[in-house]
Amino acid sequence: MGRYLSIWLPQLLADRTVLLDPDLQDKAFVLTRAQRGRVMILVASDAAIREGIVPGLVLADARAVLPGLLVFGDKPGQAEELLTGLALWCLRFTPVAAIDPPDGLVLDISGCAHLWGGEVAYLKELLHRLRQAGYRARAAIADTIGAAWALARYGQDNPVISPGTQLEALLALPPAALRLEPLVLERLQKLGLYRIGHFIHMPGTVLRRRFGPQLTERIGLATGQLIESCEPVLPAPIYQERLPCLEPVRTRTAIDIALRQLLQQLCNRLLQERKGLRHAVFKGYRIDGALEQVSIGTNRAVRDVAHLLKLFEQQLATITPALGIELFVLEAPVVEELPVQQETLWQDPGGERDTQLAGLLDRIAGRMGEGAIHRYLPAEHYWPERAIKAALSLQDKTTTAWRTDRPRPVCLLPLPEKITVSVPIPDYPPLSFTSKGQLHRVKKADGPERVECEWWLDQDRVRDYYYVEDEQGARYWLFRSGQYDEHTPEWYLHGYFA
């Protein structure tokens, strides 16, 4: 069973309003929304609540009580948007954070609390950081989401429930702590069942017959008899290592040490699983809420710490610690199988050479950018623009050989450019052609070379290619699409030889 932290932000929107306008700190204000032809109060500040103005009241009645009440319209979806932002902020404490509308968050903290010195210290630090940011919050930690939710809202101040004791912790709480519908709560109230302990040990068949299936379901979720999961705002990376800092880090040396430690942990895990990474992201969460990150990519799966360090070192200078970084995270979103290689003594050591080549390409890409190096392989197509494909890694191979019996241009255009030509006789090369408004007079030419499309795509379309050289000595690859006996053919420029 995991461990869950439920956070309740009872005045979420009111706190946000004060953060946007600090002058409203001690003033009575409300957020309203139109419902069924009436303007209803959705959120009320502490000062307004002290005057008897509470959520659910009609605005006209509230103004009769307090004429000077400040009124602001509520933006639909504002609470969910704000909760999502806070959940993303909570990723510095756990890789799994979810929103719990309208005013809560749920964190899966399994295996995280020890990094802060235990669950009590973990909870204390998180609430302290939220209050520093201007949000009042209550929270609880338990084995289940349901128990943590109940204790955060109805329990003592911020309890941490020991594993396996959530049932005892729920007994003294009111039925509303089980997240029940108002009709079920009303029935329990009429029967004098004011505490969960008054009915939780009754047979499930009796509870289901008297109160419906929701009550037994909620009891099962709170006690752990039923499984409840949360939907994280960001899927938790499978390959991730985290390193919280006891004190904010502000020096390059400390950043290097953190990166080396995380790389060592991640590569050890990859080695055990016989895998290597192809893409890695190094993140630094600053105490001011900003996120610093750099990423690298490799041409083949890698788990060599020294090589990965060299790739990251080229980018670490872009990280700005500012007031300090409190958490480092290393993620490998793309990994591939990388079995242990056995080099032979007498045969060609190609595996070692491939590794060295991949390392060289990685370093060049790290200096020039991940998209600076491309490798292509021949593909089984006749038309030139389809006859090549991008290789994603050095392991990509093909059984198709490069065509060398005919000259091909140094630069092949991804899409042929339409041109106008002057042709004296069909099947002859053009005397001149115009490309992008510029006239080129042909001095030398060779061709045609007929290239047909694959029969399963469009067997009626053919191309006749010509190699031409203009008066300036530049050479081009032109083709005619179609034949004169069918319709007027079109001419295209497809590449440059020099």
C-alpha cells in the first residue's frame, strides 16, 4: 500500500485574489457567478465571512447586510487552472501530483518522504512553502486517498497517520469526511449517526440497503478495501532520479556534483535492466519557483556516466541558480535496449568503433545543437525524394544499397520546384529554363533518364530526368512530369550538382 498526502486549500481563490491585489488583505470582498438568473456568491474573504456573508448567499442579500462589499466576477475554470499550477509546483516534492477540485491536491508520496527526513518533516516543509507563497492550507498523510482527504478537512491539525491505522483515525470524524452526497448525509443525521464510528462496523448489506451503494464504496476507499488512484498532471517518468538539497545550491561545483550523482544512480539502474538512454533532461527547481533545465540526445543508447557528463557540461553554463536550487531531477524519457557487448579478439572490433563514432557525434551535436547532424539510409522507392529515409540511430540498418550507377545531385530539394522551359522537340532537353524569375540558358545537357513511380502508387505517372549545365557552369537536375502524347507535361527543378 502506498502513502498519500491530501492538501486542502479552503480559501484558494480568495488567497489568489489577495496575492494579485495585496490591498484586499483585510477587506470584505466576494467572487460571484450568475446561476439561474441570480448572482450567487462563490467565494467570500475572511472579512466578509465575519460579517455573515458566506458562499451560497445571493449577492443582493449580501449587499443588504454590507453595502460596501467589494464584488468581483469569477472566471470559469480559474480554480482548476490554479490547482494545476500548484500541482506542477508540487512536482519538486513528488513525481506524482494530481488536482482534487474544487480546492484540493493529492500527492502520491510513496518513497519520497525519507529525502526530507521523514513524513512529519516532509509535510511541515511543504505546508511552510505553500504559506510562504500566500496560500493557507491543511493537509494529512495516510495509506489511502480517502483517509488523507478526510483527515485534512476534518481531523486535527495536519496529522500523519501511521501505516495501517487509518480505520482508527476515521472513527471520530463526521460522515461528511467520507465525501458522501447530501441525501446520504441527511439520512445518517436523522438516525443519529453523527460519527463514522457509529456505523462503520455495521454489515455492508445493511448499510447498502438503508443508504445506497455510495456509503459502502466510500468506506472501502477510505479504509483501503477498495483501490483509489489519482490522475497526475504529468505522467511520472519511468526513469527518473531526484536529489533534494538541504540548503539551496548556488555554485557550479555543487551543480556538477549533483549531476554526477544522479547520472551514476540512473546509469546503475539502466545497467541492471540492460538499457541505455537516448534522451535525458536535467532539471533544477529554484526556490523562487522557476525551473532551470538542459537536455541532451545521443545517437545510440548510452549508459556511460563519463560520456553523458561531457555532453551535459557543454550546457550547464546556461543554468542560472539565482537565489538557489532546492531540488535536482534527472529524467530519461527515451531509453532503448542496450545489452552488454562482448568484443571478440580476432574479429573486426566494429562495436567499439561504433561506440567511439557515436560519442563523437554526440559531442558535436551537444556543441552545435541536437538537430545539427543527420544521417540517411536508402529506401526502396524509385522517386528520388522517397528513396532516402532518416536514420534515428547508428543501429538503424537497411538491406537496400545506395544507387551508384547514375549521378545524383549533391543537394536534393525535398519538394520539386516548378519551372518554365523552352524545349525545341519532345524528349529533348530544354534550351533554357526559368526558376524563381531567373533565366538560365542551357549550355550542356544529358538525358533523359526515365524514372517511373511504383505500380501500387500511381503507375500512369512517369518522370524524365535531365542533367543540364547553364552558361555560368552551374549544373541542375530537371525532370519532365508526364508525356506529350497525353497532355502538356510540366517541368520541375529537383536538385543541384554544383
